Amino acid sequence: MDLFRSWDRNGDGRIRKVEMRRALVALGHDVPMAEVDVLFSSLDADGSGEVDYRELHRMLRRQAEAS
């Protein structure tokens, strides 16, 4: 949750694509924009153009359960 909040620059409880791009750069990842777009789309389950904490949490749980 703390990491999510640090990515959420404007504090609205949602992460937009631009915030995700900034976060990945801040974490030291040099990721092509096209890959960020694919990642973001996979997290944005409702297609709203924003990822809320519940969407991120659901995806992370699915990934952990699949491992």
C-alpha cells in the first residue's frame, strides 16, 4: 500500500499511466513506453485509464497464486 501511495502523486487513490511511467523510472527501470502501456492495460481491469488499489491488489494476488 505504501508503494502504491508513493506512485499516486496527486493522492486521488488511483494511478494513471503517466504516474506508473514515473514510478518505474524512479525504481531504476528503463522500460520502453510500449511495454509500460501493455503492463498498465493488464492492470487496468475496468478499462478506466486508471489503476486503483483494488485492481493492483487483485493482479498481484493472481500472480502470487500462479507462482
